[in-house]
Amino acid sequence: KFLVYLFSATLQDLVALSFVLIRLARVFDPDGLSFGKTGNHWSSWAPSLVASAIFSTLHVPNYPAVGITFVVGLGACRIFLRTPNLAAAILTHAAIGVVLH
């Protein structure tokens, strides 16, 4: 079961974090100020909020999953912008999937 979630999490996180989030960060912060920063500047929060909203809407009509996905996704985005570690995001995503299902 974990291997299925690991495969799924890999695909989802590659798209959500490595593609969508990075491009949103460049839109909201063309100078790259949000990468590696821990501050509360709008440019560091906006890409995380938008990417989490996009990803969570893919779970409609499972509304509990939408809420959980938004919150966990927001955390994953914020962590990924600070320390771009895709492996940690994938393993965490897969583990959460196994626990919740």
C-alpha cells in the first residue's frame, strides 16, 4: 500500500511543488526573495496559498480531503520554499496517505 502512495505522491509533488509552486513563486516574487526565507512577507505566502488552493480543489467532492489537503499542502509549500527537499515532501505525503486511508 505504501508503494502505491509513494508513486502517487511522487507524481503529485513533482507537479505541485516542483512545477506549480516554483512558477507561482516566480510570478509573485520575480526577484526570488521567497526562496530560503522564513519571514512573513506576502511574496513568500502567496505562492503557497495559491498552489495549496489549486491542489486541494482536485479533491472535490471529497470535502474533508479538500480541507486536509489545503492545510497540509500549505505546510508542505512553506517548507519546500524554505528548504527545497522534494524527497522529504514525497515521503511525508505518502505516509499521510497511508495513515488517512
